[in-house]
Amino acid sequence: MWQRFGRPKNFDYPWKPAASSRTKRVPRLLRRFELPPDYSGIKIPERPKLKFIERAPAVPKVRREFKNLRDIRGPSEEATEFTEGQYGILAMGGGYLRWGHFEMIRLTISRHMDPKKMFAIWRVPAPYKPITRKGLGQRMGGGKGAIDHYVTAVKAGRLIVEVGGYAEFGEVEHFLTQVAKKLPFHAIAVSREFMQEIRDKEEERRRNNQNPWTFERIIASNMLGIRKYLSPYDLQYKGRYWGKFFLPHRV
């Protein structure tokens, strides 16, 4: 009876590997795990937190100047690449940082950052540009007003602050995004890989553009006499920057 209802002698289970296979099979559950990040080249400095920024420059006398739009117009040529950290805040437009913004960045990052395994550094200088203002109720004239406060000019594509250490992007993204939303211009939290991915996408859009009538070709050919309505900055930046704003959709 048991021989009749028992399994055959030469029966093989479907999950049992064949006897002739010499390769070792890896279980499917182990294939889902990713390799941990490499922190071999990271070194925590002696002072990992952001240093305090002075409200005014330490100079005996500052010359008052105009509020020039060229200070925040166009792409940045400074602090566009990471130096020590892996993550940071990238400015997507131009604007001015006041002393209150520096304090907000310093306090927010210091509150969420673990100084034993993380560090942060500034990528923008301290406030240096004087902004003048006249008192309420004063008459017009009488020369330029007195210095009220100092600001730092920031252009699009510049890193504001860098964060690095033994941490992944998911651990720092929430408080970097919180800081970026409070800045007076559009900014995002980025990593080294994410910033490179943004640049690759822009290059791919420019290379695979199917529209022959690009902004650069229209202004180069002066179609319909459009040059008399454009400024020299439109010719220089090919319409990708309008004042302090960056227009990423233009190719």
C-alpha cells in the first residue's frame, strides 16, 4: 500500500538543481541588496559645523554702490562643482542673500546634522554688497541714503552650501530641501550624481532637439528684425536667462 501511494524512486523536486549543472545559483533574495556606498576618501574636519557669518564686513569704510542687476544675471562661474562634500544646495536662479538667510541655513543644518559623522562648509562669501535706504518720510534728494544692510549676490548654478560625511542622500535631503524652500530664489537639494544627471539631460535635449527654429538661430539670423527688441544679454545668453531668472525649457 505504501509503495503504491508513495513517491517514485527516481522522482526529482522542481526546485532541486540539476545534477549536471556546475554553476552555483544565488538565491533571488540576495540579488536585491545593493552594495553599500564607499566612504574611503571622506575625512571629517576638526570643525564640522558651519561657521558663524558676520553681519557686516570688517573694513573701516565701505563705498556705497548701485544695485546692479548684472551681479545676479546669467550663469555662475564660481562654486559650480563640489569640492569636499557629496550633497548641497544648488541655486536655480539669481538673488541676494541677507544675513538672516545665512543664520537660517547655519541653524537648520546644525540642528539636523550629526557632527560625529557629517560636516558642512560654505560655498558663498559673507555679505559684502552694501544696500542703502532712506528713512521713512524723508524728502527726495540729498544724495544717496545711508547703508542699511549687506547682501551676497548669487547667480544661477552656484552651490550655496555643501554637506558631506558618512551619510546617504536620503538622510540629508529633507533638511536641505527645507532650507532651499526658504531662500529668496529658486533652489534645490542635489547630490553629485543628481547634478550630473541634470547636466546630462540638458545636453541630451540640446543634442536631440527636433525643432530647427531655436532661439539662437532666430537671433543669429535676425528674423523679422527681432534684434531691435532684444538686449545684449539675450544675445550673450541665447535667451536662457531673463533677468535673474533661469529658463531651463529653452534649448
